[in-house]
Amino acid sequence: YRPQSLEDLIGQPHIVTTLQNAIRENRVAQSFLFVGSRGVGKTSTARIIAKILNCQRRGNKDTAPCNTCASCIEITNGTSLDVLEIDGASNRGIDEIRNLRENVKFKPASGIYKVYIIDEVHMLTQEAFNALLKTLEEPPVHVKFIFATTEPHRVLPTIISRCQRYDFRRITTVEIAESLQALAKKEQIKITDEAVFAIAKTAEGGMRDAQSTLDQIANYTNSEITLEIIETMLGFTNEKTYIHIVKAIAEKNTHEALTLIQRVVNEGKDLRDFNKGLLEIFRDIMILKTVAEPVKLID
């Protein structure tokens, strides 16, 4: 369920519009830097750009790949010789980058461009960055570079200055929930709205994490997925418990508050997640008491 065109990207309208305009006007940059937390669409967008640039049936002004030609199918399946995905964490040394520098000289095997996608580029060593810099300064016209990172502050400023930077925002809980509901319908998974929302919330802005969790829980049960099943599987505390604790604190009922917390401990819940959830409840209460339109600021 990776997006196969820019229109399919969820929660990144600013990036979609900018890239579509660049493609339409034939002003696609030589090098890109995609920045954002995990599971927000960086690698998917890189693959889509590679498909658009090498699509054999795309018109000059088209901003979407056909997804049916040989080039598109090869890139979708990860078998294209012209699109090379490199893991920066395991190919971080100067020798790997030197090999890359040698290979960029050769023309694409069948497409128009050779596209190098380097994931977690911040993991490259200082020497590797310096070796890469020379290639970025004088890149062959048939080569495009797309770098992805979750930690842009670790990428050399000289590298960033030679790239067109795109910042991917975290996907909202509502957007993730809507996508999961559509996915569950396609996969014929029975799940309640409350359970969908709980999965979306635990994903913390990452679509991939949400899809993985839904897949895991769908394998756990053949019956309808409910909020209770989610709580059992993921080990988080339900909101009713939080509300009871907050009420006990408000009433200065120490015994009740500590009893409820002890129950959480006995159930084997992760206390760091519990503390995080409790703080979130207090934050939401504070916003409800002080903001005119709180719905925009809380889930």
C-alpha cells in the first residue's frame, strides 16, 4: 500500500504541489534532500520521482507515472537497474561512495536517468560525505540524487547547500485513521472506529507504523478488532483509567490515585507510556479550559 503517484501521498500537500510544478515546468532539481520522521513518505516519494522521470509513456506536462510501462513496473518491484537504493547505515564508508562515484559515469541501462536514493544519509562518515561532495558539485546530466534523513543536523552544510530540501511533516492522527479505515475495508478487516483511532494515535505521525500495527493485530484475531483488543496487544492504558486518576487527583484522593496506578503496574503496562498518556490528558484539559476552539489542538 505504498503510494504509487504524488496524488496518493497523504499529509504532504506542500511537497506534492511543489514537485508537480517542477515536473510540469521541466525544472526538476539534480539533488534532493527529504527530511522528516519515520514513515511519513520520504522513500515512497523518492521512488515516485524516479518513476516519473523514467516513465516511458508520460507526456511532457504529466505529473504522474503511468505505472504500467516496463520502467514503472521495474521500479515498483525494486528490480530496475537505473534506480539504486542505498542504505546509508550499512554503506557509510568512503569505499562505497567511491564505487558510487565510478558508477555514476555510466549511462542508464534503459531509462532516461539513473536515480540514486540514499536512505539515512546522515549515517555516512565525514570522509564519505567529502567524497560525495565532489560528485554533487559536478554531476552527470543523466544522474539524479535523492537523499532521505531523519536527522538533517548531522548532514554536512556543504551537502545540504547543493540539494533542494523538502521537509515532510508528521501525518495527523485523523489522516492516518482515515487511511487505515480505507485499508481495512479493502482487506476486509472488521475494526471499530475507536480501535482505528487508537492505532492511528500510537503511530505518532508515521503511516508505516500504523499499517504494521494493523497488520499485526489483524493476524492476532479473526473477530472484529475492538479497543479492548488493541489495549491488550499494545499494552497501553485506556482513557477511562486516566480520567479516574485525574478525578482522584482533583479530589485530592491519594489512596484512590495510588490504587489505580498500582493496578496499572500489576497489569504490566509500560510506565513511560503511562506517564506520557497522563501528561497528554492534562494537556488536553488545559487546552479545553483556555482555548476558544480546542478541537483544532487536540485529537
